Amino acid sequence: MKIFPFVFCLVAVALSPLALTAQEAAPAVTVEHSVSALEPATSPDGNMVATVTRQGNEDVLLLSKTADPTHRVASQRYSQGVLSLEWAEDSAALVVGFPDERGSQADVLTQRNGTWVQLPATTPPLEGRLRYQYLGAVFREGTVQLSYKVSQLDDDDQLLAFGVCAFDLKLASGQRVLRAYRDMNAQSFQTVNPNPGTPAAAPSVPDNVAPAPAVVESPAPPATPTTARLQGLQPMEGMNPKNVTANPTSSDAAARQGFEALRQGDLETAMKRFNQAYLFNENSPIAFWGFGAVLGQRALKQNTEANLKKAIQMFERGLIHARGKVRARMQGDFGLAYTRLAVYYRQQNDTEQMERAFDEAGQLFKQAYQGARNYPPVAANYSLYYYYRGNYRQAKTMADLAVKRGYKFDPRYLQDLKEALRR
């Protein structure tokens, strides 16, 4: 049966005021929890509060001033309930997750000229027979990135393929900008295009996933009918976590073995272990960190651009669920992927793409260093970034910091850096 590709529809759309009436009726979707039990969500600046109340068969979202909860600045009705409320860190936007006839999606509410408005175009920009599940929001300055798990169905509503779609919305204009889409069970990760000469930082390991012993004696996570027949060479290849009982302990065990295999250079085993980690916990940021790390290592040997872009997608997906130090440390490896991509574009004489990739890397390293400056791989990867930007003194400073904290570089990199400083 032919699987038709998804079609992206990128359009600029106008803002619309927040509706004060119910949305169009849609087929009922069962909500497994009491949506009216959501706790009020206060904005980080403390000025606004979002409250969900049950009125008849609908949920009503009320936005009020914290100082005067009786003064409602906006309201919105949801005929099938509200699942989640999430404020941007600067209080500039509120994302509301809710079920609809295709699964679940999100509304983005933001303030414009003193009035709260709802951004349109918040569903995945894809065509076809789809179901989608809203995964979460990532806020950046002036934008919000929405991520969805998307399932493509045939005419009999049977699953053909699934993937992850992430796109940005500009808060000021409502313009939708496609950022990334990946058909997660495609078989197209591996072609050859060697790119020698890129010094490699050793893969970092999150400290909340304890390193496995040098000889792995513990068994792999218990096999299921799904894991037993996995090819396991690509992220999430052929898997459906909905058929497996979630088990965070088994997920962490698989991730430990995955990072151990990665340190030993066994990328195939590492990918299989991270697939198992994902299978037992589809929201594990460590599993996606592992996917990105393996693809980043593959990029040193083959198909540089494609593998790095796929690594970037995995890191983006992992950051949706990562918090605290795990998030900051993952950003260090994320920044390294963008750095390597910039080097590739430099070799292709594509200055525009190179600068864009370096800019992304610089922002990620800044955040990583702020949140995890004492984590040796962050300083090590930051050193590589400065090296390729031509700032050899700062590269040396970061390298010394990483070595002081126990990081072991490839000696060839340290020699190259030493020679660069002499020039």
C-alpha cells in the first residue's frame, strides 16, 4: 500500500481576538481525568492567573488579573475539556492543551496591545488522514515551538506511519514557521559520505544515568513481543510504546547500557539500547539524548549533513521533556551537533548556512554553560565550538577547564589547538 508523503503548508495568518463563545462542536473524546480539577496556573511574573471551571458539559478557561480575580480579561470555552496549562517564562504567552476529534492539540494565547488574542494555525501543518497528540511547548524569545506526535492512517484508519512534527509560531504576528519533521519509522538514515578531519569530543553521559561497569554483566531490559524483533538501528524504528507497559526503571537500565556501548564505540548496540529506553518510557529525555549522540557519532563517518540534522531533531525532541541540569547538559551535546554542522557547511563554502548553525550553537552553549558549568563535557564541547570559530584563546580556556574537571580529550585535538595558538 502506498504511503503518501506529508505536505507542509506554511502560511502567514492574522491574529484573532479570544473567542467568548464555545468552539464548534466535535465528536466526543473521552478525557481520562477530571479536567475541571486542573490547578489554577499563575504566570511567572505573578500578574495573571488562568483558571479552568466546569460549566455544564464544557470547560471554561478564565484569564484574570491576580490582584483582582473577579476581573476577567478573557475567556475561552472548550467543549471537550482542558488537558494542560503552560505559561512562557516571561509570561508573554499561555499554551492550553485540549482534546479534539483527531486526538489533542494546543491553543496559544498571547497579549497584543493590551488585549489577549488567540494565535491560529496551531495544529500540525500536514495533510492527509491524521491523528495527532500534542506533546508540549518550548518557549524562545518571541516564539513558541509546538511539538506533536503525528500518526498517518489509511482509508480503514489503520496506522501507516508515525512521526514527530515541531514548528515555531511567532507571538507578534502568528506566523507559522516549520522547524522540523521526521517520519520516525522511515528506513533512510544510512548512506555514505565520509567527512574526515573533525576532532571528536567523547560522548557525554548524564550523571542521573549511572555509568555501566566496564564489563556489562546485568541483563538487558526484559524483551517484549515488540523489542524481540526490533531491527533497532534507527531511533524508534518499528516500535509502538502504547503496546508496552511503561517501566521507567527498565528505561533507565537500557539507557545506562546505551551510553556504555556509545563510549566503547558500538553504535549499533547503543542505538538498540536507546530504542529500548524509549520503548519503556516514550517521554524519556535521556533516550532522545542517546539518539542524538549516536547520530552525531555516525555523522563523523558517513552522511554528515543528514545525520547531524537528524541528531538535532532528536535533541529538540528530548528538550521538550528535559528539566534542570539534564536539560543544560543535553544542550551541550546539542550545541556540538550544530557546531559540526557549521563545519560541514564551511567545507561546502555555504557561508550563510554556516553562520546560522554557529549562531544556534553559540546560544545553546551559552545556556548549557549557565546551567551546567561544572559538567566537564559542556566545557569540552564549548572548547570545540570556540576552536572552529577561530577563537583559540577561549578554546584553550575551556579545554583547560574541562581537563581540570577530569575530561580526557583526543590528544590530536589538544595538539591542533596548541599549534593554532602559535600562529
